[in-house]
Amino acid sequence: MKSEEVRKWYAENRQYLHPSPTNNAGKLDLDEDAHGLSVPIDRPEFFEKCIAALGGSNSATAKTLLSRYAPPTTQESAADWKKWFTENKPYLFFSDQGDYRWYLDPLAKKRGIPSAQLRGALRASSTSTVATVQQ
């Protein structure tokens, strides 16, 4: 493949890449399940699309994707997943350095501050630390 073709392929498929299951020295593979359902693994719509697919003919694939990329949870039905996602959406983040998975930020959830906003001094462990950082 020419470098221009590689760039085009990567731009079209980046959202479906994940570490090779064979743990092949940092090699990334195309997740065929995610690609087949057009479910980008690294965007919040991952949950929306998988949850929507739970009630249809792609239910098994959606369950596989959720077990592969979502934080561990006991949700089974589409209604349970929808409720869970609604409650946790502000506290979810995707990490491509943490095995290409979604994580639930427990500190953000405990403080009721969305993970995207819980940065710098707001992440400090005490108000005295926050005051010191702000000075």
C-alpha cells in the first residue's frame, strides 16, 4: 500500500482499531464486530449504538462489544444498559493506553463532577490542596 492509501485507510478505520488479541508487539487489528455494526469503540456513541442493537438481530455482537470495551458491570438487558449509561455517561472515559477500553472515573462520580471537567486543582484530594494550587 502506498502511504496515501494507508492514511486514507487509517482515517476510515481508526475508530475500529484495538490491540491484537495475539499481543503481537503493539500491533493493532481491525475489530470486525465494531466495524460490522459501525460502532466506533472510542466515542460515547459506542454505548448508544450497542444498547440499541441489544434488542435486535445483532444482540449477540452488541453484548460481545460491551463485554470487550465497557467497564465491568452486571447489566444484561437493553433497559438496564440504558439506565446504567444515563447514570454514568458523565464519568466515562476511553483510554487507548489502558487496553483500548472505557473506564468509569470513581472520583468524578463520587464528587458529581464530569470526568472531562475534573482536572488540575479540582482533582486534588483536599480543599487545602486546592487552595495551595490556586494561589
